[in-house]
Amino acid sequence: MYKISLKITTLVLACVMFTGFARADEGMWLPMLVKRLNEADMKANGLKLTAEEIYSVNNSSLKDAIFGLGYGDPSWNFCTSEAISSKGLLLTNHHCAFDMIQNHSTVENDYLTDGFWAKTMAEELPNKGITASVLVKMEDVTERIKKELDGLSLDEQAEKLEEIKAQIIEEHTKDTHYKGYIKDFFFGNEYYLFVSEVFLDVRLVGAPPSSIGKFGGDTDNWMWPRHTGDFSLLRIYADKDGKPAEYSTDNVPLQPKHSLPVSMNGVEEGDFAMVFGFPGGTERFKTSYGLDVDYAVTNPARIKLREKRLSLMKEQMDIDDATRIAYASKYASISNYYKYFIGQNEGLKRLKTIDKKREQEKEYQKWADGLDKQEYSSALSRVEKAYAGSTDYMLWSAYWQEAFFGSEIVQFGLNFRQLDMALAGGNSEEADAAIEGLTAKLKETTKNHFEEYNAKVDKNVTGALLGMFYNDINEKYHPEIFATVANEYGKDFDKYAAYLFENSIFASEEKAIKFLENPNSEVLSKDPVMELIQSVIAKYRTIAPQLMAANQEVELAMKDYVAGLLEKNKDKKYYPDANSTLRLSYGNVKAYSPKDGVKYQYYTTLEGVAEKYVPKDDEFDAPKELLDMQKNKNYGKYADKDGNLRVGFITNNDITGGNSGSPVINGKGELIGLAFDGNWEAMTGDLVFDEQYKRCINVDIRYVLFCIDKLAGATRLIDEMELVSTNNHKHECKKEKCKKKGKCVCKKS
């Protein structure tokens, strides 16, 4: 193993990365660096707050109102939410809470179709496994980690890195209930520690019907103009001391350190807008070689496989309401990124992104060749070589993920592999105890799996996807069982799927539970689905080392390439790729022109809902009460100055997946909207920022309030919030000291 010298100091990198000018709209910035990097620019664009009011460890700040929604691990969040009351009330997207709404829905109580509104806190619904985490602090630990890694081989670095991470986390979380994690940035050129508080009792408070929360469906997904009321309400509960606690009727609403005041003032074009949330992942440093593989190899494969899967699911969903409810969330999730991959490829072509990357790389190479730094000059050739030698493996990996794991019976069967190994391990007290424990867990897994399952859907999908795997992937990468299918079923994978579902213990809840009552090694190992799983995994084990080696080569080369880029472009501010850590982006409310002769204004109104309305349509139906109010213009205090009810607006903020549910905040720190989507013309946003077309699509907060108040009649929730109207100098404050004086005396008014 060769040695690696880590001589670039944190101070040098800071100077390289964070000097010079950056556009107000581009960038997902770490909040602790706002004062040093962005405060002056943000104030020039309309920010009225100080950096300390945005991020502070010791005092209440905006970051204390931002909660990541996840499953217990604060290092990854599926969505963002924000506190909007002193009683732990959270606002997020309808699509973020979709699983929760679905899990509480039945054919008799169809909350997806009809909506749900708890009339009291006692009626708010618990959601097992869902957590809400808030950042306590973050800290740059680059210098300490690099000092420990300097001079070590790659293998030694990997082992030492985990050791020093554990030490740092222990130091910062010892004797607390906090959770810590460390993530690398700029491909391992920097490291930051994050300490979070994770709340375990998150309850569903309210959600509009899907005809509001999902209005426009797949047709309007990723599109502007948009008329979707994509919001829902949750609440965090804690123990009596305000500490995280598992669900209990004794828990009380959390009092967050900060909650966002809600602006009634609306937005105008050019207004400052800030988005605060947990963006999941971007690849803005990706080279032309990586983009070539995405565009020509993996994206087309994912599009093809998802399209087939969706069509087969939709057939049964249209026939049966129970299937429609059971598969609603699965379908939406698959469809979302099906459309994303299509849009990304169209964007790469239209914007000539790969060609532009090649030009940038030529310029970089010319600069690097003039230095006496082989790690910089060889970086791109190493990236190219790694991709060239692994394209077949990357295609296989796409089919492994989309086709093999696209089968629900396969996913379910994978849960039994550990039991399979335990049963084959012989008899002993220890083995028997392990089997008993695994069996108990699998009974719960089985129950959960079949709650949202249709065997006919899965059989059709399994046959189709495995057949596509067989036909599209080079025979030398086939699992051995494919030869058996070809011989015994004449390459008819639909017949093979029928055989699996007729004979596998994983095909029904009754069969699975019966097996778990008396688990048997021979029965499990010879189960046809388990045989399929074992065969595919055996092939994976021959391919994975090649793929992992190629990925490691790319990562190592990218670390040098990015370090070189940062050194070359010393006058440019660089922000790290998104990685589900708390970020801030800032920009302005802004219209755009998607093509010649067309200009989209920056907001939509309820008139557009009426224009798109199609009675009983899956995507464009709308509640009668909403249409009646539109017809009568009965909007009350939620109307704009022209008497219209605005539904959505757009800004040029930089966002990606994970930002769903993020608050859109004005220059005073007040909530003006809720981010929920990006636009079709900028689907390459995870790969490159498009200054001309990139837009963040948001629900206007006044439409959210209107739906809660006028449609749901949930005034108890409105009463919790701090509503601010700066135009009329009115501040509807709920604090006792203000009520006694008959007016608000808070500093925000």
C-alpha cells in the first residue's frame, strides 16, 4: 500500500474554498459559516437578520425551528419540517407525511381521499418509527482528523478514521441524550461534526385530502405553473422535562427553542427568500465521464424498468380501492424518480452539460499539467479509467437495484436470510435463542409486509422485471438460476413468477406465519424464492469487488481533482455537495421564461385549480367546498391585495430532494411558504446549477392557512401560531402579556 500525505491544512482550504463572489441563488451553505461567507451578500439581497439569529449554539435561532424527519438516525432525513408554534406543531409536505396518512387509512376511513384533522390533541395519531431531529451544534473537526490520518496507508486511514470519529462523537455527547455523527465534505478534504437531539414521538395532526395535497398528480409533478396544496401537520411530543421519549399518553407537546412566526403579508417579485432544510444529495463535482455513464447507461435503464413497474401497479390500483390505498405511497415514490431520470436526461442534452464539463476539464488539465503535483495532473485520467472499466458493472448494479429489489416477494424473502444461516448453524442453546429471537422479529416483519400488499401486482411485476434483467444484461453476468429458468420455462419469466408465487412460503401471510411457527432449515433453503435470492447474491459477490474497486478509484481520484479545483479557482466560493446535513440557500422570488415566447409569472392562484379541475379524475379532481369558495371569492384575510387566493410561488433558491417540507423564510425570519418541488426545465439540478432556469416551487403559506381554517375548520391550530401582518402593522400574538395590554409588545411587531 502506498502512503498518502495530508499536508493541505484546514486554514489553506478555507481560504481556497470560501473567498470571492458567488451568486445569491446558487449554493447550499452550512449555517455555521453564514457569518463568514454569506452574511453581507444576504443582507444586500434583503436579509434583515444577523448571522447569530440564523445559527447560534448558545441562543435561540432559526436553526432551532428546523427538524429533519427520519427513522432514528439523524445523519439521514427523508424530509424537512419546521416548528410553527410553541407547542411543537410541525409543518411539512403532504408527500412527506404520505406514508403516515396511508398507514392510518382504511377503506372505511380513507384519509388519503378525505383528509384527516384531529379535533383535539388526544386525537393526534402516533407514527411508529418516525423521528424528528434538530441540530444542536456543528463543528469543524478537519484539522484533528487529518493530523491523525497523515502518512497512513489507505487501509490504515479507513480504520483510524472510524476510531477518531468515535472518539470525537463520544467527547461531544457523553452524559447527554444527544446523537452525534461526522460527515466528510469535498470528497474527504474536510470533516464536520454534527450533534442532534432526536425526538421519538411524532404524531399526525392534520392533512388535506389528496385532491388538494396531491392535486395535479404525476402530470404536474416537477412542473410549473403548479396548484398543489402540498402540506400536512405533525406534532412532536416529549416527556414532562422536554426530553425525547417513546410514544406514551403521558407525553406532552414539545416546547421548541424557536418556532417560526407566520407572515400574512405574502410575496412580491424580487423579495428575499431563504430555504432552510436537509437536502439529501447532489453531485455537482461529477466529471464528464460520470455524466456519460448516467446519461447513456444507468438513467435509461432505470427509466425503462420503472415505467414497466408503474404500468403493472396501476392496472390493479385502478380496479381495486384497497390496492389503490395499499400501493399509493409505493407508486408515488417510484413515479417521482421515474420522472426525475427522464427530466435529468432531457436537461443534460438541452443544456449540453457534458460538453461544458469537458471544456472545464480541459482547462483544469492544462493548469494541472503546469504544476509539479502528480495527484492533480493524473486525477482526471484516473477517473476516466475507473469509469471505462466498470460501465458493465454499473449497468448490472442498476438492474440489481431496480429489477431484483423491485420484486416485493424478493425484498420480503431477504429478511429471512439471517434465519436461514442460523437454522443451518446447528443445535445449541445459543443457536436456539438466536432462532427464537429472529423468528419473533420476522413475525412482526411479516405482519407489516402484508398490510400493504397485493400478490397479483407483485407476481406481474416480478415476472416482468426478472425477464428484463435476463434480456438486457450480458449473459456472463446472469445468476445461475437464469439458465434453469431458460431451460425449464422457455425463458418465460411470467411462468417462472407464477411458479414462485404458487410454491413459496413468502407468497402469503398464512404460509409465512405457519413456517415461522416451526422453522425448518431444509424448507427455507429449498424455497424457490430463497433459491432465487441465493443465486443472485452469489453473482453479486463476484461483481461487487470489481464495482467497489472502481468506486474507490473514482473517490480517490475525485478527492485529488476537487482539491485541485479548489486551489485553481481561489477567487470562487465553493459550497460542499448536499449530504442530508442542515443547509441554507438564499435567493429571491423570481419569474422565468422556459422557452421563446413563453413567460411564467412567479405565482399561481386558486383560479388555476378551477381551470384544471376534472371531476372524479385521479389527478385533477378538487373538493366541492374549495371550488365553491373559489367561485364566490370567499377567501377572507388570506386573499392578496387584489382579492385573489395565491396557491404557490417560485424562487430561485437552490434545493434538492430532502428539502421537501423546508420553510421558505423572508428577510425578517418569518414563514412565507413551504418548499415542495423543483421545475422540469432544471432537472439537472443535482449535477449542475442552472442560473437561468432553476426554480424552487413553494406552497404559499396563506393557502396553507386558508385550507386549515376555512376548509378543515381547524381553528385551534391557527390559534397556536404567531401570525404577522407587516403591511397593516398587525401582529396577532397569542402571548399572555400581549393579550393583557390589548396589543402586541413583542419585539417582532
